[in-house]
Amino acid sequence: MNGNVRLIHYRLIEQLEEVYEVPKGVEMIQAPQVWERSKGEGVTIAILDTGCDTTHPDLKGNIIGGKNFTTDDEGNANIFEDYNGHGTHVAGTIAAKQTNDHGVMGVAPEAKLLILKVLDRNGSGQYDWIINAIHYAIEQKVDVISMSLGGPNDVPELHDAIKTAVLEHNIPVVCAAGNEGDGNHETDEFAYPASYNEVISVGAVDLERNSSDFTNSNNQVDLVAPGEKITSTFLDGGYATLSGTSMATPHISASLALIKNIVEHNFERSITEAEMYAQLIKRTVPLGNSPRVEGNGMVFLTLLDHLDKVWNEVIEQIQYPINALE
């Protein structure tokens, strides 16, 4: 099946040679505050994108394998290098890990990455490539699928593949909402696969938590994450700052890795995709925008910790007069 699938359009702000930081987006969603409980250990995230710089010092330790579904490198399935930069940037936001006091940190720096190259060096691909990659990810028993790509067409075969992953195999599928927004939250801008109800559709906010003008608005947006001026890994072992819902999406894919570890430890059992989604949404904060542009709000990984603290303080205040009467 041929088709018109492309990267979700993004903007390159700058390229960098030297970086040493926990990126602001990672800090905004409070990821460092939960690293004592989880860094994504034992969780595998499949990234369907332009490939990855597999020798990047911040990433190579977390890449467990991959496959090329495109015509790049004469269609050699074993070469899934990135010649575009987009996939490498997404991978860094998910699971980059600083080495020798150099580089950036991703949201889940101990998560494992399965690199599935479905877009060529020009950022374009075919629906068949994506569908085949989803089925391959299912076969590999990944925990999360992340896709910062999209097109204007509702393709039933793609929808079926996603439903198989989510409904039959309990694999959350996280997708960029799209960058066709016009700044008017009352208008609809639909991109697929983000507009399928079964996926987790991610919009973008800037580093001051303002809704990004470019982020799509529609009734399928689930939540938002930082998507402007996001610094992460890039080609040739370097770094770059990019903007787009493509950059917001990996914040959520990696957040699911942290949530999965923490919740399964607390519950002492595996959790379903529906439970993982519910736990994610419990950790969102409304920002005051229309739900059509921000869904349930911005992910805030320590939200339940704060609520527990407030609840304990309330209990103490109630308990004190009861004790005084005894």
C-alpha cells in the first residue's frame, strides 16, 4: 500500500556541538524527581521514525536493536541509521543518558530503544512501512510504541494495526497531534494516526506552559507536553534544539515507561494499556486552555505525590481535634 506519510513538520532552532544539561522539557514534567523510583528500567519503547544515530554516545547503550522498513540503504533491513536527524532527536528525549559529564538526559534514561525506521532520509514514507513496523513491534513484545509522524488520510489498515497493538496486546501507542494548528482552538485540524481514538494524541506547549500556536486542535487530543525549543541528541554525535508536536510526543512515551515501573511495583502485578492510560491522565494538570487543544492538560509526573502530601496534611488536621477530645 503506497501512501503519503511524512514527519510531523518541525522547526530546527539551532544545532549544537557541546551540551551538558537536563533539558528544560524533561525538568518541566518533573521526570528527575521520580528517577529514584524509576528510570524506565526493563521497559522497551519502539520508535517509528527516521532511524537513529546508533553510535551517538548518549544513546548507543540503550539501543537493543532495530529494523529498516524503508528504501534507504537499498532496503537493507539491518541498517536503520538516521540521515535526517528527527528520529535521533526523538530517541534522545526518550532515553538519552549522559556519559563522562557530557550530553543530555532523556525522560527515561534506562529505557531500552527498538529503532524501527519507517521514514526515509527525506522524512517521507509509505503506510505499508508503518503498518509492518507496528506488527514487528508487537512481535518483539515492546511496552510502548512512539510515532512522531502523520498524514491527512484515514487508512483503515493502519487503524487496524494500531487497534491490534492497543486492544489485543496492551501496548500504548503515542502519536504527535500535528503542527497544522492555526492558533484558533475552535477549528479542527486532524492528522492520522493521532486522530484515532485508540492512540494517545499529544499536543505541544512552550517552556512557559503556553499552548503552541502550531499544535492541532480537535476532540481527540489527550494531553500536552513541552514541544518548543527542545534540546536533544542529533546527527553525528551532536545536539539540536527543535520545535513541534514531534518533540512533545517522546516526553509522553517515556513518561509511560516511568509510570509503568512505579505503578506495577505498587500494584505488584502487570497493568493493562487502559490502566496505564488512566495512570498517565491522573498525572496531568489543566493549563486553562480548551480541551480541544490541551486535552486533559500537561503531564506532571509528581502530581500524585503532591496530592498524597496534601491529603496526609488534611488527615493530620482532622485527627488532631479527635485526639484532643479523647
